[in-house]
Amino acid sequence: MTIDAGTKIVGLIGHPILHSFSPFIHNTAFEIAGLNYKYVAFDVLSENLKDALRGIVALGIKGVNVTIPHKEAVIEILDDVSPEARIVGAVNTIVNENGILIGHNTDVYGFTESLKKYKNLISNTPVFIFGAGGSARAVIYSLITNFQPERIVIANRNISRAEGLARYFSQVLGYKDFEVKEFFLPEIAGDIKSSRLIINTTPIGMYPNVNDLPIQSDEILHEGQIVYDLVYNPPTTKFLKFARRNGAEVISGIEMLILQASKSFELWTAKEMPITEVKKLLLRKLRAKKEK
């Protein structure tokens, strides 16, 4: 790859990074917007994280996205962290402001924006979440601060992790209406059925394991529900197809992926990402990959 003098560099740090769609999303957006930026993926091992951040400053890189396994560890190395990212406990975007590295969490923005049009439907109603990992943290923060759910039920195979998540957000945000359940269908069926919004924050159903489902019961999902799968590859997971067949409205993880990327784009360039065009081209790329 050739980079011209004067080109501003942004990128991605994580391990592994081979299958990330972020380079395609951002380089496509820069080209459409006519911006002299280039997005580069850097494979960074955990033991090299501090050196990588020094390199960002030394090389004048404008900023980077942060992915697994660095989203939490990077917080204590940065010069400053947004209050939102600090509470969520994860940074996915770093901005280099004249040698000062500032961490943000744009996952919260992406999730919130993708649900805004449903706000009247889901506010003050029960929510069910599969998973208690990093994505669940951003989702829970967004739900509490923007949608005031009646209750949040978290189902996770490691129940102590889910309990820790509920306890943490009860302390930092004062939200007490959590329930924690084992990821076991007979126990969670009633909670899913009574929830207006159901969110899968796990990698279940992600390529190449496209036939996996968090649940499969025609008596649980129904009309009037919104089912959101954060998995974006494939864009319409088997879980979403199953939910739609049972009358629920569905939201693809592509929505959050593009919107969180658009916020990173804005933080780095002070410009708006051409979201519609980028999304169209990303979906075309994913379809082409599926057909191979």
C-alpha cells in the first residue's frame, strides 16, 4: 500500500485484526468524502500496547479504533478518557489531539442512534439481553441513560459475570431493576416472551457459525417485539430470520457497526460520514463474500 506525503493516517489496533471490516468502511468513506486520509490495521499484541500508543504520537497518527483484546486495558494508559467510556469501562476509539491521546466509546452512540426511532415503543418496558461481555456494557449504559427500561434481564452462561455487570451498573448509574439468569431456555423463556426488546450481544450466529441460534422456540418471540442482533456478519443472522418469522421487528448489527464507525470518523475528521453510501457498499461486499 502506497501512502502519499500529506495523507493523514488513522487505523485499528487489536489482535487479531485480519477479519475486521473497519478498513473497508473507513477507506470507502474517505474516498467518497474526498478526504486525504488512509485507514491502516495494526496487529498489536497485549505486551506491545504501550509502545503502540507511543508510536501513535511519534508518527503523528490522527487516531485509531481499538478492538479485542485492548478495549479495557488501554484506559489506564491514555492521557484522558471520556466520562462515557470511563463508566462503560471500554474504549474503542482514540483521538490524537496534538500528542494527547483521548479515549472514547462510540459503541454507545452507535447503539443509541440505531434505536432512537423506537424510543416510544421501548422506553419503560422490559428488556432482555443475551451475554455479559464488552458489548453488553455499552448496551446497558445506553439503555439506562437513554431509554429507562422497566427492567433489564441479563442471561449469561457465566452467571457470576452477569451478576458483576448488574452490580456494577447499579452502583455507578443507580439503576436497580436488574435480573440475572442462567443461559438456559426453560428458565429464561418467560422473560424473553414478556420483553419488548431482545438483544443478542454474544457472537452466537456469527460467520462461519451461521446456523447457531441463542434460542429456537416458536412460543417465545412474537409480534410487537423488537429483536436486535449485534452480530453483523452475516447482516441478517439466522436468529433475526427466526424472529421475523415469528412476527417480531428486527435490527441487524450492521446498523450499530456503521453508526459507531461514523462517530469515530467524525471525531477524527470533524466531518460527517456518508453513511448511506458506505452501508450500501458494505452490504454489497458482505453479499459477495457469502456467494464465494
